[in-house]
Amino acid sequence: MHFWLHISPVSSQASFLGLVMLVASQLEPTYARTVYPCFDEPAMKATFNIRIVHDPSYVALSNMPAIDVSEMKDENGSLWTVTTFNTSLKMSTYLTAFVICDFDYVTRTERGNEIRIWARKEAVKNGYVDYALSITGPIFSFLEDLLNVSYPLPKTDLVALPDFGAGAMENWGLMTFQESSLMYLPSDKFTSRKAMIAIIVSHELGHQWFGNLVTMNWWNDLWLNEGLSSYFEYLGATFVEPKLPLDKIFYDHVVQPVLREDNEIGVRSLSESEDKIKGSFSLMSLFDSITYNKVKNTKFFLFLVYSKLMSYLKEFSFSNANQDDLWTHIQMVIDAQDEVHLPASVKQIMDSWTCQNGFPVLTLNLTTGTISQEQFLDKKNENSTDSYNNTWIIPISWMRNGSSQPLMWLDKSSKVFPEMQVSESEYDWILLNVNLSGYYRVNYDQLNLKRLARLLENDPKAVPAVSRFQLIDDVFALTQFGYIQIETALELTKYLAREDELFIWNVVLLNLVPEDLESTLKSYEVYPLLKKYLLKRMLPIYHYYADFIRQNVDALEDDYFAQVYLEKLFATACWLGLQDCLNLSSELYAKWMDNPEYKIPFLIRRTVCCYGVAVGSDKEWNFAWEMYNHTGSTKEDKDILLSAMSCAKESWLLYRYLQYGLSDTLFSSNCTSIIILYVVTKDIGHRIAWEFVTENWPLLSERYDKTLWILIHTPSSRYQQKHQVVRIIIG
């Protein structure tokens, strides 16, 4: 197919960035047809000859290397540059791509593959894309060696776009990224940014094989692209950043969120029929966490897939496949060996996961050794009926008294496992789904839960960290969906004074503490009970990290979860009134006031600024206002200070702040609603914001054309349910 594109300086496809014009394509899933005439289906692959006519001051990029750059004049005598690219490999239409920009680049060659990272000239000059360049080549080589399939292109361009709604796109030979997904500031010592960049780059590089070389036959099997690339993103990131706890990051960022999403009746299955998608789904709705994350949560599946990916890739190179093609190749591996014995064919096992919606919850009875399964649904929802009788073929990893046991299979709705019957000894315990190796939740009987709770109090390290994370997340989910009472969940958290893993603490706080700390949920009934219960258990981990903040915060530069979750821990401690947390905030804020060049540790900067203002007076508030207006303040700094100024405890300061928000000279109009929303979520700010809005409604409704909605927070039934029994546990 020949593709000729003429880009003029006034093209409607261009977005203006100051004086810079940029054109970048995004053709997935079905936008190629809007750019050039084509049969825009993933199975209709072709080769493409692309030629772009553009302004001479810009560079044109496409999937393949440029083979000719010439000049031409139009009918008005204007001079244009014509860039012609080599014929592409055979590929799907959605992978054709082009970028026209005046960016600069950095480059290196890896095994004959010329790699260039393109970005705004200032960003390249400042070294912001150097990290991405340093990891892209090694990840390419790692994946080539792992898959034993060579990358077939002679060059790869990665482009950092200032505005890109898709986040990133794997176009063959010309990958595009949102700037924040590709840029790492050399001044940033901490690894959380590196982790994000490494994971995103690894994901898009994985697509060069899964999606580009071998493409799903149609969009109903999109998971063959996204699910497999999402798995290899963690392998690639681990390879270039071996210090990162990517196993824990995987369960925290991937498994737990998708389990929380994949439990509604209306959620689709991973692989739907083509007719059903055409009838009831938009293609864009397929690009969700179910497609990206569900299948990679089953380690047994990944073991099977990994063992036969090479032949799968080689057989379907430059072609298309569906999930049955993958099952066939995996079955070949199983048939050729004697070590792994399955209770059914690979297709039967895997179809039970990919062709059914939702996932199971396993209920274990230790007295009889019986495990039963049912679909995990909200038992309090009247729409959850017995018509959902899905059954999965489930591999069960398990542990008894700290020792790993042979894999078991549950291939029916209920089954007795004599090996799982326990003795009367309180030290005889069972743990299922060790290290979250399977995609299901576990509901233990009271006997085992009490034994696990006692074990955690005596020796929490006897249970692997990921399994502790799983236990906490499962019991709160089971509480929320009506399987067990909240007393059971809280019983399992009594050990937390001995818990030193921040990612586990985060899942506790996610379930016990309101997202909006300074809301009216701080009621006279719940707050003192929660304070007593949580503070007693939080003190050890709080003091551990507070010592680092005071003495050597740089020592946390490799502590990924401190960078992601320490803010939540400290914000909760201050919200619960821990005096040391309030003192620390005051100390660091005062240090900043004494020396504006001082940088409050970014790990807890939002909390320190909020409570520095809250504990202080108008002096502290005025300093925040001064720094907000400082020309050197970044966008992130300004957002932190906008929030911090709403933390004031004196009513007149909040009234003044809201009045400032009305001023066109002090704030842009879009800041007014942000200020109101920040104030309304605070304790005393709730009433003040409401009065302010009602008093100024004529002006506000005129400014926002009657579209300003103010959320007045009230206690949610879920939160009340969670806390109504806290006093039973504590009292």
C-alpha cells in the first residue's frame, strides 16, 4: 500500500505548543481509515510505502528509516521537504505511524538497531531522556534473548510528546509516549520515577513481538497483545532495575486493583465473541485493566505460556493468531513432557478463565478439608443471583505450617482434599494461594482465621509478605461484599504493630481510613476509636521512617514504597493527632520559612505543608501564599500549596482564601473551583465553603455558566459499616 501525506503548517491535525507545531498519529484501534483509504482490520496486513511532504524546518519520522529527503515547490512557489521512507514490514494498519516535529534526539546502537529518543530540544539538552536511552537497548537485547526471536527492524524511534492522551503507543519502529512516561530528571534521586519509566518502556518494547510481529486476529482477543506485553513489562523492568521490589509492585499495582474491578456482574470476560463485541461494546472500552492485567495474574498460565512462546512467535510471525492458537502451542509442550499433569486440556483450563467474566472465591473448611468455589459477587446486591454458576479449573498453591505443598487442582464446584484437614493443635494452619499465584480470593473458616491471626501476632514473617498483603486485602473485600463480618477482618490486623512493609500498611489504610482525611467522617463516635486502634499499631513503622526523614532522607532513595506510600502513612498519623507527626511538620515547615531554598523532603511534602499551616497561624499561611506566587514554583509545588492553604484552622484565613479565589488578578478562573473543593473537604472548611458558595452564587454561576458543582461530603454507608464494630474490638 502506498501512503502519501502532505502536512501543511496550518493542518488541523497540528497542536500548537507555544510557537512549536507538532503532528503525531494515534491510529489504534480504527483510526487509520481516517488518515488514508484502507481495510482497517488487524488481520488485513500489508506493506506500506510512506512519503511525507512537510515544512523544511521540521523533521518527519515514520515506522521505517528515511531513504530519501528532497525538495519540491508548490503552485505558490513555497519550498517543501519531501521525506520518503523505506517500505515497511508486513503489518496491521493501526501500527502505521508518523510524527512531524522540530525535536532533538539522543541515540545509541544496540545489536545493529539504531535507537533514538526524541523530545523537546530543552529536555534533550537537560538530559531528561538519557535514562530512557540507557535502558531501551538493554531491554531490547533481554527480550531478544528471552524469546529467541530477533527484532526485525533496523531502527527504533521513541518520541516524548508533551500531550498524548493514549499514554504510550507501540507503533512498529516509532513508539510514542506522553512526556512524563519517558522523562527522568537527573536531579531526582528517587527510584519511583525510574520504575514507572522502565515498566512503560518495557511494555511498549514487549509489543514489538506481541502485537506487532504476531497480532491478534481481531479485537476480541486484544489480551494476546496487551496481557502478554503487560507480563513482560515486569521482566524487562526487573532486568534493568534489579533493586526494585517488582514482585511486590506487581501485586500492589496490578493484582489488587484488577481484583477490585473484576467483581461486578456487568464486567465482561477477557475474551468475548466477535459478534458480542460488535453488538454491545465499543472497541475503546476493551482497553481496560481486564485486558491488560487479568491473565497475567495467573502464574500457572504464565508458566505454560512462557514455555512455548518461541514457537508461537515463529509460526505466526507477520501474521495473526487467536487464543486457541496459543492454547494449541502450549498443549504441545504439555504432551511432550511427563512432569506436569493437568486435570483437563489446556483449552478447557484456560477458557474457564478467559471466556467467563469475574473470578472465584474459594471457601476452605479445615475440619473436613473441603474447598468450594463460587463467583465472587456482592452478596448484599439484590442483582447477585444464583444464575451465575461459573466454575473455574483452579490451580491451588498452598502452604502448611510454613512448608510449601504440591500443587492441587479444584476442577469442580466442591472437592474434598484430605491433605488439608488439620489437627486440633492451634499451631496447625493452612495458607492457600501462596504469594497470590492464582487469580482468586480465599475465604477461610473461623478456625483457620484465628490460627492465622495468632501466627501473625507471634511471628508475622512466617507468612510471606505478599501473602500477608493478600490476607489483609481478601478479608476486607470479603467484609465489603457480605461474606464475613468486619470483626473478622479487624482480628487479622491486630498484629500490625509488627508489620514493617509499607505496601501492606497501604492496603490497611486504604480500607480503614477515608480517602479524604479531613472530612466530616471525623465523627465523635468513630474517630477516637480509630485513633486508639490505629495509632497503637502505626507507631513502630511511623518512627522508623520519621528517623530517616530527620536524619538521612537520602537513604530512602531506593525504597520504592516509601516514595509511593509514605505520604499516606504520615498524613494518617497527623490526622489521628500523633504529636510527633505534628511536631515534625512544624519543624520542617519552619526550616523552609527560615530558608526558602530549603527543600522539604518530597516524600511527605504535601503533609508537611498542610500541617505546617494547620498548626501555625497567619504567619505560616502568608508564607505559603508568598511561595505560591514565587516565580520559581513548579506546577506540582503550586498544587501542594493550593491544598495546604486550605488546611488553616482559623476561620478568617479560610474566608480570606476563598475571597482570594474570586479574584481574576490573583488566580486563573479554573483555580476558583479547586480552592473551593479543597476548603470544603476540611473540617471547619465544610460549613465555610458552603456559606461562601451560597453568598457568591450569582457571580460563581455566571463565571462557570451554572456548571459548578460543590460536593458536600457526608458519611458513606460503607465507611459507617466498616467502623461500627471498631468499638467492639477495642472497647
